[in-house]
Amino acid sequence: MHEKRVARAYHTELWVAIGVYIVLLVGSIRLARPMADGTLRTVLLLLPMLGFALMIRAIVRHVARIDEYQRLRMLESIGIAFAVTGALTFSYGFLETAGFPKMSMFVVWMVMCASWGVVNLVRTWSGR
């Protein structure tokens, strides 16, 4: 029962943070993109990071709430995903040298999330 309560609290906090991020992202893009370069434009373009900070807060609170076994499993999954992300991004870095198009740093975060998701799925399926 405790695990379900912890998971529900985490998902609620995380989805609220994602909602705040999306609202701020859409607002900042609409307001700041047409503006001339300057401090106000820079601040507006960074505004979605407040939502991102709320996501970090939700994750930190979740890690503090879960038990040691879950924490260890999470750390192992993140470590494996980190290694996979490093291998993929370094590989693509070499491909860029060979003439492939340059990728945005935004891609690294998406690769990390996807890697973590795949690692968790594989570990869940292989653990049954």
C-alpha cells in the first residue's frame, strides 16, 4: 500500500510540473521568439526551466520516499541508461565528423529518457 501511495504522489507532482513546463514553454515561445535580442527575451526563453525545476523537485522527493531496494534499482537503471546515452551520443559525435548533420543538445535529454525507459522495460521483463 505504501508503494502505491508513494507512486501516486510522485506521478501527481511530476505531471503538475510537466503541465507547468508546457504552459511556460508555449508562452515563452509565443512571446519571446518575435522579440529582439536582449535580456527580457533571454529571461522569457529560460522561463520554462521553472517547470523543469519543479520536475527535479518531484524526482528528488520521490527518491527520498522510496525504500532502499527501489532506490538501488533506480540507481542501477540510471547508470545503465547513462552509459547507453554516452555510447550513442559519442557515436553520433564521430558521425558528425564524417559529415552527418549536427544535433541539438536537446536530443541528449531525449536519448537519456528513452534509454532509461528501455532499460526499465528490459529489467522488468527479465525479472519476471
